[in-house]
Amino acid sequence: MNHIELKNITKNYKSNCALKDISLIFEEKRIYGLLGRNGAGKTTLLNLITNRIFPTHGYITLSNHPISENDALLERIYYMTESTLYPDSMKIHEVFRWTKTFYSNFDLTYANGLCEKFDLNPNKKFKTLSTGYNTIAKLIIALASNADLLIFDEPILGLDAHHRTLFYKELLAHYIKTPKTIILSTHIIEEIADLLEWVVILGKQSVLINESVASLMERAYAITGKSSDVEAFIQNRNFIGLEYLGTYCKAILLDKPTEETLKQINQMGLEKSKVGLQELFIKLTDVGGVLYEIPKVG
């Protein structure tokens, strides 16, 4: 798989616009985080990529070929959702074989090995599984599909801490062994941050951030100090959040610091600290991707 491209995508639901003129490229062999608040359009975007719904305007290509109504291309994409689409009467090992009829590269040996790792009995019927083990079964099917593009929408529903950690380790090991494009969409950002190479953050109908995690983290930092000093420092700088505590405050900035900036921070007696991806996401989406109006000093 080369890449999947969305070009000028708009999706309307009657009078409601879910996505407006979005253009994105998901490159091959990269782990993406697709982030956004509820209603930002994440699931709509994933449903468009997997041809479950169609855009109102724009087009989507996989390896430069239109994805719409192209079964050969769709076999290269596996989309794990919160929904369970398998017949209740089917046992897990039967679902494995059934899936292989749609995904010819499905690895039965790998799937059975994952069942042992996750302590999942493949002879159980799907309808008897708890929420957590239902999720585990679907994760195993996704990983064993060997599709070129794996999409996980809220992949840790009902999982305890042990199984979440096991999934993250297995996902990374699978990616290292057979590099592919992976898209993770979840609200538990803190736990997946170290896995991600690239992040796409959706605001209302649009893309707020489309950037490598390394680059984004280089630009993001926090400044703490006396309110008057912090407010003076952020003049003419891009900041996305202010938190006040008494006479002190903390500012979150998206403005890669230069040597001159670092010198100024020291001279003003301010404290600089790192910002995690989850905190950055919260601040960005709190303001809808629009930078705060900078308070005037003096």
C-alpha cells in the first residue's frame, strides 16, 4: 500500500455538516493517532475511508486508485469498531475462518497464538463474551487480518490495565515485524502517545493539527510564573491556554522556543516545562483550534 488520500472531502447529513473540505494523506508504514472530541467527525472520517458511507463532495484514493466500490482495495483495509458484526451463534474460531474468506492473508496460526496470550478460549461463542473479551476477540481478528491498513476505533473498550498494556505491546511488535499503516482513534490519549508517530486532531468540521508527534512536541511547552510576568511573556506568541492559581498562572504555547526565547524565560524567572499530548489536545479542542486573544499588559 502506498498511501490513502482524502481530497477536499465534505460530508453532510441533511442540514448538518460533519466534515468540511478536508484534505489528508495517510502515508504507508506509519502509526497515526486520530483525535477529536465527541462529534468532531472522527467516526465519519473512518467510515468514509472504509467506504461505509460516501462523501457529499471530494474523493478518496488508495494507492492512487478510487476506493469507492472497489472490493480488491477494501480487502487491504481492516476496520475494528465498537460494534460486533458477527452472528451470535458463531464461535470465535469459526469467526476466524469466516474472516479468512474476506481477508485471504488472515493468519489462523497467529490468531490462535494471540488467543493464548490474551487467555481467550476460541471455542466460546461471541454472544457469551464479556465486554472486555469481546474487544479482545475483535483486536485479535484485526491484527491477524494482515491488512495493509489497520483502523482501530476505541480499541480498548472494557479492557483492564493488564490487557490494555498487552494490546499496546502486541500492536507495536506486529508493526515492527510487518510495517503497515495503523490508525488509532481513542479518548485514552495518554496511554497511546508513545506509540504514535503522527497525529491528526479534528476540530469542528476541520483539521486542527496534522503533524508528526515529534515536531508537535517540539513546538509545545508550558510557562509558569507570576501572572503579570507570564502575560508579558506571551505577547505576540501563539498560546492555546491559560490557567490561573492565585497570583500565578500557567500558559500552554505552540511556538517552538528559540535560544532568545529560552534566554528571556530565564531572565524573567519563569519556569518552562513539557506538555503531554493529552494536555495539548484538551487545550486545543477547548478553544476549537483558535488561539486565545492575548491579554494586553499595561
